[in-house]
Amino acid sequence: MKNMTVKVSGLVIAMLLALPVISAAQGMGQTQGMGQSSGMGTSTANGKMSTPPNQAQNPPDTKQAPPAAAPPALDPKEEDAFKKLSGMQNADPKDIVKSGDDFSKGFPKSNHLETVYSIMAAAYMQLGDDGNLFKYGNKTLAMNPANVDALAVMTVATARRIDPDQRVDAANKEKQVDDWGGKCVNALNALVKPDGVTDADFARSRDGKLAMCYSGLGQTALFEGKVPDAVKDLTMATKLEGSQPDPVDLYLLGMSLAAGKQYNEAVTVFQQCIKDSDQRMVPMCQEQLNGAKKEAAKAPKQ
């Protein structure tokens, strides 16, 4: 891990490690699973599907192919249970966890388990249960390393658990965040809206996940002393979070701006942070706001 440009006090680190991701997990279930890899093949530069390897070179097979096996019949109880769980995006995360646990026990071989595990990981993040968050996030990624729901959750949750004083562990976590976050951003930016999902719901779900990825990437950049990258990523995160940005992201963005001697901009961000209805970040943002104002006053007038 590189030397930090920004010195973060022990109290601040303790606060960040103790806080759940305040708003990032909200609405994660709205179109949960829409970003799973479909495995449909390779596309050409013009967006059309390419010919699978060796298909064009082989002569046509004149033998009649055996009839394809019929797909296994869907279990109505399983499908009803999955539909119910998928529609619980506004429910208490405790109820989501219970429904997910009941589903996984009742249908242990279900093709929906990847999505169920990702929903449970997001719910556990809202509950601040790190153990189960990482348990189900890792289960999801073991089934599909390209699952954007899990990548988003794991990126921001891992970043929130980085303690710069623990150098070896911090360096490992930063590397993991950079890997997951980069994959997440690339996959989400390339995502095509599925049938049956409205433009508004698709954009809201995609942008929420992108915000989580940029948040994690921005925090690691700040801790690594990559201040311009931190400002860029955290600005993107707070923009994607809409009218009520995550106050932790506002705090980190303000710290990044101050580290880059952009004190007036930092003042604006910290002022937004102290107006947040979640009061947990207010004392920290207020302290940094006072410091940024003093530094801004010292700066030569242009």
C-alpha cells in the first residue's frame, strides 16, 4: 500500500469501519439479477452475433439430429417463492433474509440460487452483518464471477472495511476492490436493458450499482494517495446517487477535494453532508467543514 496523501484519524477509521453502507444497498433488489451473464456468445464490432468457432468450416450434417430433450418442468412452488422474494425490494431486510434462507433450504438445486444469494448479500449489507454479507457475496461470485449485483456489494463493502493502519490486509483489500470495481463498472456500462424492465427501473438499478462500484474505487484511491482518481470516482458516485448521496461518500469526496487543495469545493461538499438526515456522519463532516473553511480563507484571491 502506498503512503497516504490524506491522514485519516483513528476515530475516523473506527467510524468508517463501524458504519454500514448507509444508502448504497437501498433498492438493490429492484431488478436483482438483471446483470447476470447470459453466455450467449461473442458479438462482432457491428453488434451482430459472430459465427461460433469451426461452424462455417464444417460441411452441413445431412444426418437427422435426434430430438432435443425437453427442458425440465418448472416447479410452480419454486417459481412462486422466487417471484415473491424478487418482489421484496422495499421490505425489511430481515424479512428478505428470512425469505432467501427459506428459499435456499426449500430448493437447494434451484437455478435461481445465484440471484437469491446476491439478494441476501445486499440485505445483509443493509443490516450491517459483515459475516453473512461476505458469505453470500462470495457464494454468488463463486457461481458467476460476472454477477454485477454481487460485484457492486462486494466492492463497496470491502472498501468500507479497509483499515490503512493494517498495511498488508489493506493492500490486499485495495487490490480486490480495484479488481471487482473495475469489472463491475465495465459490465454495467455494457449492460443491455432486459425485456420487461422499464427504462426508469433499469437506469435506477444500474446507476445504483455503478455508484457502489465508484464509491469503493474512490475510497481505495484516496487511501492510496491517488487524489485525482479519488475525486473523479467519488464525484461520479455522489452524482449517480441522485438527490440524497450517501453521506459517507460525501465525506470521502470532501476529504479528497481538500487533499487536492480544492478547499472551496470541499466546503460545498461538507455543507451538503451536514444537512443529511442520517446524523452519524454530521460531526465528522462538521469538523472537516471548519478546517476546509480555514484553508479556503488562507488561499490567495484570484
